Amino acid sequence: MVAQTLSETGVPAACLELELTESVIMANPAKNADTLRACRRLGVSLAIDDFGTGYSSLAYLKRLPLTTLKIDQEFVGDLTHDTDDEAITSTIINMGHSLSLNVIAEGVETAAQLQFLRDHGCDEIQGHWISHALPPDECLRFIHEYARGHEVQPVT
């Protein structure tokens, strides 16, 4: 289905990243691993979303052809206030990097969270610190401003 959709739309596979939750992948890891490998052969990137909230086996994590690990906002929300969340988040970042994965933190809403993530080498962030959800035309304008090098102000 992914190959057919790429063919029909003309979207380059390298421009597509599929996000799957940890619980979906781990529901049937052996079967899903075959499907994920087929997607990677097409050139599609694969992200495991909501990492840390399910019961995934680290043995499977290293065998899956993932490109991105997304830290669940459950751990990001209390960064700088909860030492356990700080320890878990920094460990996930280090583990992701040791597996050559891009690491994204979800749910970033404060400058303090952003600074913690920067200090610990997180690759990317998502959340209301960057912007709230935008309608398509505003989203496109936001992207163009960023691409032109204009300072994009966080939403307050």
C-alpha cells in the first residue's frame, strides 16, 4: 500500500516518515518487523512514537529498522521538576543515539524543557513551544518564514 501510494502521488520515499506507536509495533513484533523492513527498502523513514509508555522489548528495538525515536510527552512535561523524568529522558536520548536514531521530544512547552533537551543532545522537538496547531495556510506561511531564515518566535 505504501509503495502504491508513493507511486500514485509522486512523493519521493525519502520525504515520507511513518510514525507507529510502540504499542502497535509490539502487538506483533515479528510480523511488523517484516513490514517495517519492506518500508525501509522503499526508502521510507520510520519513527516509533510515544516511546517509553508501552512495554517494548529493547531486544526488538535494536532489531527494528527504525530511523527515529520519539520521546513521549509524559516524560517531557515535568522536565526540570522531576528528577525521574530527567533521568528517563536523558537515558532515552543516549540510547537512541547509540542506536543511530534521530531523537525527537514531544510536548515541549517551555524554555526550560527546551534547554534541558538541548543540553542533553536531543535532535528535534515538537510542541506548543514552537507553535500551536495551525490551519494549512498558516502552517505553510510559518514554514516559509522559517525557511527564509526569519526568526520564528515561539507561541506564548
